[in-house]
Amino acid sequence: MSNSQVTNIVIGGLGGQGVLKASDILADAAVRAGYDVKKSELHGMSQRGGSVSSDVRFGAQVLSPMVPAGEADFLVILSSDQVEPNRHVLRDRGTLIVPEQIDAEKLANRKSLNVALLGLLSRHLPIPVEHWQTALRANLAEKLHEANLQAFELGRGR
Amino acid sequence: MSDSRLLLSGDEAIALAARHAGVALGAGYPGTPSTEILEAFSEQGGRAQWSPNEKVALEVALGAAFGGARAMATMKHVGLNVAADPLFTAAYTGVTGALIVISADDPGLASSQNEQDNRHFAVAAAVPMLEPSDSQEAYDFLFAAVDLSERWQIPVLYRLTTRVCHSKTLVTPRANIPPPPAANFQRDVRSRVMIPAYARPAHHRLRKKLAEIAAWSETSPLNRVAGGNGPLGIITSGISFMHAREAAPDARVLKLGLTHPLPFGQIEQFVRSVERCVVIEEGDPYLAQTIRAHGLAVESKPEMYRFGELNVNRVRRILAGDTSPEAVPKPGRPPQLCEGCAHRAVFETLRKLDCIVAGDIGCYTLAVLPPFNAMDSCVCMGASLGVGLGLRHTLPPDQARRVVSVIGDSTFVHSGITGLVEMVYNPPPTGHVLIILDNGTTAMTGHQEHPGTGRTLEHQATGKVVFEDLARAVGVKRVHVIEPRPGSPELENLLTESLATNALTLIVARRPCILVAKQIREYEKCAAACGAGEA
């Protein structure tokens, strides 16, 4: 039923965790890799500690900017209590990526957990690593580059 | 490999198009999901201004368009309610330059007090309306809006929804765009001054323009047929087009980009070309009802899909005629006032004193929720004043004495000043207490400046409205400025004393929003340095 040539990713967490920054980096990497990309997010409540989620879809042609419920290939969650509210978006045998999969002790900067989880996600996606690295640099202030490139590699594990 | 594609939100795409099309001025009031349009326009070097409210914003843009310039006014859906007065008569006056009125609607209420469907305004005010369905169209259609507006000398309603405003999709910008015509005043009293003698013929001119635009729309590239060969046909517009194409890839789709006036010839031809025709639209059944009123048999969605935004799965359900109850997703964590927010102490005090709180729109509206449970009404911008006064006028005295109106600083400038005048002009027998929560910013929408901060959209020093001076000037005798601090009895004492009098009291509770307190100090330092003649 779903459009199989589109890869669907949902990133969820709480305001302040870098959900939107993570989806910006992912979307940027996918654009650099030459895909059609659409990203959606809801603004307004994130700074007040509310739930935040962002959808990124990429492929030859993307139509709706929102991932239909039950069609997410990947669900990346930045705060464990946000797994249940978002679980319905994941398809059968879709991949759930959670903070516990990262050894946070090894992070140079705890705030780059979002990027570490992107690194983990990147193992599954047809986007060459150089596009990820360029996207990271383009979307983060220079003083944050080193710590975040390290976080990405930690997640990617290669 | 060079890639000229930009991943932009609809708001960013509009701002880019406005720059490229030579829009001379953008005026608006912050309102999700429209706020980023002027912010992006300013970042790109455009002249962008926050107005006290949307009515003023539209009037300023209208003045620019009277002078032959290209201008835009931006607002969320409820903002057009405020700007409706100038909109309706601007359709009669017409414009010389281009006037684009951008209404960013919020079906599904991501962050609004209602989900009104502003397409009705195009019909009621008799103006053409464009509806982009992604960021590329948000960019391209702006040029079409400018052309339409200048060619027929009429304001154009540019209507978007949250998912077009805030979703990021790819945009290929244009090159070699001709510059706009120069601004120049041409006297045209019979068009611009709407006394009845001039307004009557203006109405006839307006209807004639609409008929011409309707004829033009029959062959306009703004409306097109897409998708497969049917036998299912779908008529749609805006973001619903994207959902529909994904939900029904084989359907033949009539995509309307100019959704007022409608191209009935093209619509009729389309309906006859398919076996079954369903109208897919968010919000009110505007398209479906208008097309049916024209005598064409089309299906519209079941009533349950009128509420909330559409998505691919909901469109599948509509096409299948599925009216079974929809799954309710588990709620995420709701927003709350930041820890350390100055508003917290105020609402704790109001709850402690068992006040009846007529509230208003801003971050502080969150005080309706636990743990504060300290707000009894919130209707629209500025209503805290009038509603509080109405309660005071009619409740028995022991209850009336507990009524307090609470409003934020930006909201006060927007629509509270007239309420303040009302308080002085028609004072309730038990008096009244107004609290202005002054945190030095328009916080909820992302910390924009407003006339009470004394800084422009670009954070440059400018004229400043001082609330306590304003209140004294209109005749409020009891005016107090305090800093709300947790654990301090000052507010509680002041409030207790004020509620016991029959006087009118203004309490300005002033403390900068903790999220931007540091930035505000820097802006003030900068302004002081500039004022002393240093760079």
C-alpha cells in the first residue's frame, strides 16, 4: 500500500533535545545525496518542554510531507518516555532506534546524543558518509563540529 | 556537481520569492504558522516590520500598494479576523502596486484557539485566492499573486496551512526577474475614498474584475490536471493535493491553485471526464459546496473529516467511505511554563487568592493547566479586558471583587489598549484590576519584538510604548510596577489591597523572559551605546 521507493523516518523527543536539528541534518544529507526530500515538523510547543517530532521522507519522488502512521521505516527516539506515544508510526518490522543503544559515557558532549543516534541510523540508509559529514558541518556552529563528528562516528560504529 | 535546489519551508520560500519579486515592504503580527515569513524576509535583506496588530499591518501594506509599491501583510488565520475591516474595503478601493495578504491557517489547531477556514474570506471579501501545495509553489505562486494583483489592481489572498508553511521541500529559484515598477503617487479619489457615492460604482467594478479573473482562470497554469487516468477523479487544493496523490496514485486529479474565483468550465469538464469525483479538502467543505451549488455532482468527505488536518491515511479512509472511529494516538507530553518563568509566581498568587481570571493569549495561557489551574476564560487577543469588565458589571459584588484581567505585553499592545480605555470609560461599580505580564518580548511565537520593547523587528532602538505612562495618561489612578519573584509577598499584598477597593488598578508585573533575558540586556547595551553616539 505504501510508496516503496520512499524511505520514511520519524524522529521524536522532547523540546530542547535537538529533534529538529537532527531532522535538519538528516534532510540535508539526503538532499546532498540527490534525492527528493520532504521534512515536516510542528513548531510552537517545543521550547516549553513539550513533545516534538519531525518526519523526514526521501526517495525519487516524495508526495505528502508527513509519514503515514504505520509506514515509518525508522523511528528514532531521543527520550525513552517518547517511545510509546510514537510507536504507532512504525511499520511492521520497522526499526526502532533508542538512546540506550548509545554508550553515552563515550560521548565528548552529552548534548550530541541526537547526532550519535543519527550515526546509528546512517548504517541503514543509502546516503554516503561524506554527505552526512558535510551536512553536520553545515548545520552546526564550528565549535561543535569536533564533538558531533565524534558522536556520529560513535553511533555509526565504523 | 552543483545543485541549485534549496530545502526551504513554505514560509522561507515565500520570503525568498518576495525578495526576488521586489516586494518593498512586509508587515505583520507574529502568529504560528506565519511568523517565519517576515523573519526570513528580514534575514534576506527585505524591509520587514512587526505591527501592533494585523489590522495595522494590512493598512500599512495597503498604503504602500496605494503608492504603487509591492507589499505583503502576513498573519495567522485568526489574524485575518482582525485585518478583515481593511481587507473588505481594500477590495473596493483596489491598489496600484501589488497587495498580497498572506493567511497561514491552522487546521488541526497545532497552536491556535480555533481552526477556522479562511478560504471563506476570499468569497466574502471578493478577492482572488491562491493556495500553494508545497514550498516550490509557495515560491512560484507569489510571482503569480503579484501579477494578478497588479494586472487587476486588487488585493490577493495567499492562503496556506501549517503543513505548507512549516514543511521543508525543495525549491529551485528563478533567475533574471525584472525589477518592480517605481513607487509613485497617482491621485485617484473616486477609487480610494469610499464614501457611498464612490463605493457603489466601486462594487460594480470589483464584481467585473472577479468575472474577468474567473474567465482567465479557465486557462491559467495555476490549475492543472495531474495523476493517473482514473476512473476515480479527485478535485483538491493545497497540501491535500500531496496526500491525495499518494493515497490514490491512479486517480485523475484536478489540482486547483487559484481557488477563488473557481474555473467552473474546467471543473465541469473534469467531472464529466471521470466516473466518480471526490473533493478532497481540509477544513470546511468550501470547494465541495461551491461546486455542488454550481450543479455538479461531486462527493464530499464525511463530517468527521472536517475536524483536524488531513493526511494520507485519512484521505484513504475518505475515498473508501470509512466512517469507523479513528484511533486516538497516545498524548505526548504537553507544554508547560518554563521552570523559572516569571509568570509562575503571578498565577500561584491568583490561585491562592481564589481570583476569577479573565485570561488572554500567550505563554501564560498555559496557566489554565495543572499545577496552576488559574485561568477561567481565554477567547481572542485582548478579550481579557472586555470579558473581565463584563463579569465585573453583572456578577454579585462578592464575586465581582474576585475578577482580574490578565494580559501579556505584546497582546496588550495588539488589542488591550482599547480595553484599557473601556475600563476607564465604563468603570464597573466594584472597580477592576488589570495585570499586564511584561516579559519584554512576544514569547510564545518565538521571541519577537513589539512596540512595548522599544525595538524593531531587527532589534534596533525605536519608539517605545510605556504601559504605566499610557495607563496614567488615559486616567487610571492606581498604577503599580512590580517585579514578580517567587516567595515574595509583594504581589499578593498589592493584589489583596487592590481587590478590596472600588478603584481601577493596573499592575505591571515586569521581568524579562528567562529564555531571552541575556539577549535583551545585549540589545539594551547596544542601544545605549548607539544613543551616546558610539557605534
